[in-house]
Amino acid sequence: MKRLLSSIIDGRGFDIGLVSLPLAFLLTLSGLPLLYNIAMSFQEVDMFSLGSFWRPFVGLKNYRDLFAQPETWPILANTATFVVASIAGQFLVGFGLALFFWTNFPGASWVRGLFLVSWVMPGLVVGAIWNWILSGDFGVLNFMLRETGLIDSNIFWRSDPGYSLWAVIIANIWLGTSFNMILMSVGLSAIPRDLYEASELDGANVWQRFWTITLPMMRSSVGAIIALGLIFTLQQFDLFASITSGGPNNASNVTQYWAWDLSFRQYDFAKGATISVIMIVFVMIASVVYVRSTRHEVRG
């Protein structure tokens, strides 16, 4: 220890200190709460024992009780719908915008930069904006749908059980599209233009060039983008809190919001921790996919 401190002081171990201090900070602020949460999912927890680490051990009882609740499976189905629809929407719209801005036209970089405004906005601000857009009485979305003849009467997006989840999905797609567009643009910029010129000389049309050049060359980038989208989508909480609050009658409730509701509204900390552990497993799987995708991209 003394030798390590002396090497840091004289500059030889500066890189060790530069890495070890942030790592210790990260382990303290993230690692300890994570371990505490995992332990709590295997224990019996109430308001009086919340501050103590030593609580009665109940094994897998919290997990069995969680999956025995009637609302668990509908909420898991809502979560799967939210994740799949959000990732698909963000990917398709973001990819389309990336292809559009890939063509060089005056002001393309400036307009593309404006799309990042949605990404840098806090989730609660985005939720407030979409609360106004999705308002059943005077919302902009209903106005546009009525003017185009797609609907005859207003849709109450936030309070109708058939539309409330899709209201949050639409807002989340708008929120994450710009991030997907930027990542797609980076992947597209790495594709040599010579490949397109050679295929065009061989008689390939636009769709043939897209399927034979663009998609294969973007494969590793697509894997990384989908993995990142899964991580961000599973962490999305603000939009649910500000738009629907999981209602009506759990119609738009998802695991991340349910974990918060169980812990801080119903004070069922054990089940809230159990849901969080299940989500952590999915996030870790997505993280492994992301790391493998970026590794293949670096090798390529």
C-alpha cells in the first residue's frame, strides 16, 4: 500500500489513481444499492426493518408471490408491448431520418441537430408536452386526426384503457428517435461510397443497394442500437409518471413504474425489489448484447 501511494505521488501510478478513484465512487453509489436491492428481494421487509440489512430470509417466496398476483402477467405483457413497439418505432423512424439526412443538401447538419432537442429534454418535460398533445378535449393530435378524416370523435388517449399504453409509446418513440438517428448516421458514414458507385454501375437499383450493402454493413451498429434501446426503454419511468400514472386500472402499467408504485405507494418494498431484480437481469442481457455488438464492430 505504501509503495502504491508513493508511486501515485511521484507520478508513476497516476493512471492507477485516475481509474481507481472513479471506480470506487461507482461501486459505492451503484454497487452497494444494487446488492442491497438484491438482498431485499429474498427477505421479508416492512417499514420497521427497512433500514436494517439483517432481516428474515424467505428465499424465493417474494418471487412466487409476485407471479401469483393476478396483475403481474398483464403488466409484463404491457412491458413487452411497450419495449417492442418503442424500439421498433424508434429504429424505423430513426433509420429513415438517417437515410434522409445522409443525402447532402444545404442545411442538413443544422436540421439534423435540431432533432436532438427531444433527446436532451428531461422526461418530465417531454411528458408535459405530450400531455397537451394527447389531450382528449383540445389536443393537437385529435385535431389533426379529425381534420384528415381519420376519426369522427375525440380519442381520450390518456384515460381510455385501449389507448393509454399507446399514448406513452408514441411519446417514447418521439423521445428516442433522434438518438437512433444519430447512431444510424454514424454507422452510415462509415460505409464507403465507392461500394454504392460500383453497384450502381453494375445496374443495382436503390432497393438492391440497400439490401446488399447498407443493411449488411450496418449489422453490428443495428445490434448495438437495439441493445441500447432496450436498456433505455426498460429504464423509462418519467413518461409513465407524467402521462398516465400506470392507469387506468393498470392498462398502461409497466414493470418499472409498478416497482416504484409497490415500494413508495404501497410500501411493499420486497416485491418492489423483486421486480427491480428481474428488470436488472434483462438489462444485463441487453448490456452483454451491446458489448458483443460493439466488439464485433471494432474488429470489423
